[in-house]
Amino acid sequence: MEIQENQIETWSESGSTGSRSTRVGFSGPLVTNKRNSSKKSARFKDEEEYVEITLDVRDDSVSVHDIRGGDSETAFLAGRLEKRPSTSLGSQLSFRFKQVSQELKRITSNQKFDRVDRTKSGAARALRGLRFMTKNNVGTAGWSQIENRFHDLAVDGKLPKTRFAQCIGMKESSEFAGELFDALARRRGIVSASITKDELREFWEQISDQSFDSRLQTFFDMVDKNADGRITEEEVKEIIALSASANKLSKIQQRAEEYAALIMEELDPDNLGYVELYNLETLLLQAPAQSTHLNTNSRVLSQMLSQKLVRTKEPNPIKRLARGVAYFVEDNWKRIWVIALWLSICAALFTWKFLHYKKHAAFHVMGYCVTTAKGAAETLKFNMALILLPVCRNTITWLRSRTKLGAVLPFDDNINFHKVIAFGIAIGVGMHALAHLTCDFPRLLHATDEEYKPMIPYFGKDRPDDYWWFVKGTEGWTGVVMVVLMAIAFILAQPWFRRNRLNLPKPLKKLTGFNAFWYSHHLFVIVYALFIVHGYYLYLTKKWYKKTTWMYVAVPMILYACERLVRAFRSGYKTVKILKVAVYPGNVLALYMSKPQGFKYMSGQYIYVNCSDVSPFQWHPFSITSAPGDDYVSVHIRTLGDWTSQLKAVFAKTYICILMISMQACQPASEGQSGLLRADMLQGNNKPIPRMPKLKIDGPYGAPAQDYKNYEVLLLVGLGIGATPLISILKDVLNNMKQQQDIEEGDQVESGTKNNKRKPFVTKRAYFYWVTREQGSFEWFKGVMNEVAENDKDGLIELHNYCTSVYEEGDARSALITMLQSLHHAKNGVDIVSETRVKTHFARPNWRNVFKRVALKHTDQRVGVFYCGAPALVGELRKHSLEFSRKTSTKFDFHKENF
């Protein structure tokens, strides 16, 4: 197929005549049509098949007018003929006609395109899987925003390549955008490192083109660096490394050569040393895995469910308000009645003491100030006693596990209730102190001798003459010290200080953090001692049986003291031996410890860990990641705060010392890899071994996640390190399923008879969603993932890993990673992102679709939703749980982990 040179000259001449409108049609071989001087036509002929392309030439611009007889690929290539205004239209036309001629010749001569079965569904799927402009890019909003950015970023009327990424909305992927710029420029013969606005518009129109062929060609051009229409293994390696870098997948980037060889092995079976466009298209059109999609037989039901879940606004505001109140009460009735009872008791105590002192002689001197101060003091006594109960963890764990009180008491909110009572104490302290300091004492100081006479039995014959008289007394200084200590503890307990969120000067920053919170909170020992003293030396009460402060706090203090004694005895008895220490990417320290004799726990519970080498006093809670059936206890600790950082440093120091003694005992952890230290590997070494840090554990303690055994269906959602309690649940579910299978198969008749006597395991199906931002995080629980995938033959546990550092499905930046992932998993059964048998999804889950899938599969059932992670996701998961519970027959019970 050729374009004759004389015809090229004819087109060039006609393009330079300056006529207002000239229409040129061509197909090959060339046949000139002379019927109209303003219209010239030519045809490309290839084996009796004609392709005709009609152009509109107006002034100094050319645009594609019509295409007949060609396929979508031909149409795409013909679209390259469009040219914005130029000073030399003839030369541009000549260049572009030659370019299209070469491309058409390559396409029509390559009969391998016939091998691609382009079904409608396959093409649509591939189209969604290769988009340069997604919802995260500005390009979808229109050219106007791109144009505005061009004006802001242009230098001397041209956009530099270095600012191209920012202009099109790929600022966070500047390297990828740079390669995209080079591919688009090569296609147009642009060699400059900057482009005009017209050229930018051409670029933008191509990368935002809705045609699959256009997108495929653009992606192919990015890989085809020398523009020869062929991709070599080296070029595949470069684009894999580029895509991995854009998605922060360091391990894939390191193994780019291996994965490039895998792609070439698949796409180049004849060992030609290169692949062409149709090979890439074949890979894109491959069917995706079906595990994450709804089955086709449930599409109708899914559509009906979606329509049912469409929100409809109640036109009557009264009914709308009533429905909202009813929903609120239904969802929070446990919290409501507890808070209502607490407020009622506080109000009753305040009123009782208020009315009592209204009849007191002091009322005639101090007025309502003394009644307010004494009423607030009575609520303080009650709240100072009550605030200890939510932190009696052993008692709460026993009540949760051994009684039915969980049906009416929200044990999951014990820490929140502790905070609410602390707020009540702050209000009581404020009312009591302000009423005394600003009202009672001034009125007493300024009272006349006649008014003061009734106060002589309480303050003595000599009337106080200044404030110092009140402050220096036992009642005064104890009150002031208590207020100061309470203020310190209250302030340092706020998230801004406890989590070091404030940018304070370095000296002040050392006074914040979790350590500061922990030590300041233990000032309560001094506060309670002063509180009892303060309550005994009262100004207006002299009879001992009316001094009721000790009566309020005696029982809670004894209960709490017993808890601490039990805890101290138990933790001292439960000194554990460290079996293995692993340091994983993402600053995660995994500790595997021996299980103390008699130590029993449930999955979802947590323990307190103490390391005397860091602090002999501090105990920190961590979820147990091992299952009850394991012969060890493990925790995974994310080093975020000061204590955890010091703990990691202590083990790292020991690790280095041991490494220096015996290089065969362990392997050092390089960046992005795991380090492993095993105690049993050090045996037999004659050199003195440094002492391992001494660990103590205390627990276990109850947590919301332990209620998973009450549900047949589980929806487990973990965010980052929040997956720790859920991993233990997964292992326990798997172990129980394996035991049940053994019993049913009769492999362990004796064990089965014994197990049948205990309560049967309720859980029959589990869905686990783990969302993390780093690829290295998957190493934390790689063994558990593989164990579940290998042993769950019936598919009762469904695992879903999500890596949010990878761009959403459909983004061109992750397209090659998606293709490589499917290819590698199909061939080796291992995911390239998580390096487990569980295939990883990209970006964040669509939680509404997740709940819809579960609701469709488990109608008329109750699903336990357990979440552990950052608070940001709590609202969305709770909202979906309530929405689907109200509008479907599936009921979702939401549980959030608290410490």
C-alpha cells in the first residue's frame, strides 16, 4: 500500500491556496477525483478492501471529517491527521500522510490482529482497565481547568516538561507523567522539552480519549521508546519499574527484570525478542478473577436491593424527626439508659445537698454560693468513686465473659464512659472551686459581726481576714493541689498531647507523649489520698458520720487496689520466655513468647506487656495475634510512640550484639525486608550471649472482638496494624473448622466425642478485609494468609487485601501492575504485591458494595461486623451497618475495638 508522491504534491498545493474550505478524501492505492476542484479524493487499496478517510481543510487547519471502510484502529490512526493552525500546512500534511500510510501498512499487513476476540464485555472491561484520566485526575473535569493551569505554569508561552504532571493532575506521579509526555511528543515528532497550549490540548485529547484503541496505543507508545512498533524485554523492564515506582511497590521494582521475563515468556512464545501492539491487547482482554464480583445469577436481586437502598426523604418534618429519633434510640439504647441513669443520680445528689444547705446557718451568710458548692461536691464524691469502675479491666472481662449483663450494659464503651465521667468531674471541680473562691469566701470576709456569729462554731471566734487564711488551711492547700494535679492529668490525656500532634518546642515536647500521659494519670494515687483528707477537714461539717467522702470511694478503691494486686501477682508469675523476634517493614515488631502455664484466652482479647529494660512501671495493651490453639503467644507492635520506639531500640541493640557474636544465628534486616532473631538458633554457641530483654505479660482482657463467637457470619475489617485482633480470629476460625472436619471424617473419634460435649463453634463463614497503605505490611501476616488459603478447601474464609498506595483499578499507572498480577497469579498462584496466595486489590474498597455482597449472600441472617483501626472509617462502617440492617433482611451488628 503506497501513497504516490505526485498526489502528495497535489495535496500540498491545495492546502496552500488559501481557499476557505477544501475537502480531501483518500484511500489507497491512489485514484484522483477531478470532478470538483475543491474536493480531491484518493484511496488506499489492500487486497480489494478500501479505506476512505475524508478531511476538512479550512484556512490553515485540518480535521478528520469521515471514515468509511476501516476499523477502530484505522480510525484512531486517521485521527492523527488532525492539525491545529500551523504556518506550514503543506509540509505538515505531507508528514502526517506519510505517517498514517506507514501505520496503515503495518496494521493491515499484520494478520495477527485477527487472533484477538474482542467481545463487547471484554472490550468494555479492558476500557475500564486502562484510563489515563480517572476521578483522581483533573482531566475528567474538562479542558478549561487544564487551560487555566497552563496559564499559571507556562514559561514564555510554553509548558515545560517538568510541569506537565502538575498541569494534567498527576503531580504525585511526575516520573510517570514525564514518560507519558515523551510518548505523546514522539508520536508527533516533537523534540522540544516544552509544548505550546495547542500541543497541550492535543496531548490532553489523546490521554482523555474514550476509545480503547487510543488508550492502548498511548500506553504502547510509552513502552516503545524507539517508536519502531515493537517492545523489547528491556523496554518492558523499564515500564514495570516505572509503574512500580509510581505505585510505591518497591519489591516489584527490585524484581522488574524477573517480571519482564515472565511477560515476554507469555507474549512472545516464538522467542522473537519483541512483542507488538496486538500482544498487549490480548493481555488486557483476559478475563479477570471472579472472586471479587457478584455472581451473574444475583444481578437482578442486586439491582432490586440497590433500588431499595435509594434514600427517600420524608416530606413531613415531624415524621422525619420522629423516625430519626426512633433510629437513634434503637441504635444507642444501652448508652442512653446508662447515661440517663448517671445524670439522674448526679442531679439527685446535687439537689439533695443543695436543699440540705439551704436550711443551714451558712446559707444566711453565703447564700446560694454555698449550696452550689456543696451540691457540686456531692456529685464529685460520686464521680470520683464511679470513675474507677470502667478501668477495673479484670472485673469487666469477667462480667463480659461469664454473665449476661452484656445484653444491657455497653461494656465496649468502658473507656468512653470513663472519659464522660472525667468530664463530669471537671464540671464539678469548676463549680465547687469557683463558688468557694469567688463567692463564699468574699462574702464571709465582708460579713458583719452580727452575720458572722452563726459561723463561730465552724471558723472560730477570730474571723478570717484574707484569702491566705483559707489557702493555708488543710482544706485549702489539699484542694489547690488536687485541682493542679487533675488539670495536668486532664490536659496531657488529650489526643493532641498524648499523640504528640502539636508542634511544640523541643523542651516542651519531651513533656508530652504517651509516657507523659501514663505517668500523669498515675498521679491519681496522690489525688485520692488528698481527696479523703480534704473530705475529712470540712469547714461546715464537724460530725464524723456526716463526712461521707471516704464512704463513697472506699469500695471502688478497694476493688481497684485488689485488681492491681492481682495484676502484679499474675504478671510477676507470668514472666515469659522470648521465642522469636521479627522486625517487619513499616516499623512493626513481632514478639513470639512462651505461653505461661494455665494462660487461657479467647481470640480478639488483648494483653498488657511490660519491659523492665524500658520502664519497670509502664504496661501497654496489645492485641493477641496468636490463636488459643497455638503453643505460643504473639503480639505485633507498631512503633509509633515513645515507649514502643524504645522497646524496638532495646531489641535492636540486643540483636546487633548477638549478630556480632554469631553471624550464623540471624540475618540482618535490610531496608524493606524482615529481620529475624530466634532464641533457639543461639544454642550451642560457646560465646557469652547477651541477656534478652525481660518481658512480663498481664491478662488476657476482654475486648469487643471476642464476641465474634456469637455470629454465624463475620465481616472483619482491619486498617493497617488494626488487623492484629482479627488475625487471631481468623486463625481460631480456621482451627475450629479443621477440628470440625476431623470430627466429621472420623479421624479423631476420641477427640470428637470430647469436643461434642462443649458448646459448638457457631461461626460458619468469615469475610476479612485488610486495608494497608504499604506493600511491606503484607509481610506481617504472610504465614496466616497462606495457611488460610491452603487449608480452607471449602472457601469458608474469604480474604481481601487492599493496598492503597496503588492507584485505583483502571488507572493507567497501575494497568501494567494489574496485568502482571493476573499473569503471575495464574501461572504461580502467588500474588506479586502481597507475595501470598491472596490476590491484592488496589486503592480503597467500596464499602457499600462490600455490605451489599454480604447482604445478598446471607439473607435473614445476623452478621457481626468487627472493626479495628483508625477512627476515620468508623462512621462509614457504622452507617452502612445501620442502613443495610434497616432496609434488608440481613442484620449487621457493628463492633469497634477500644483500648
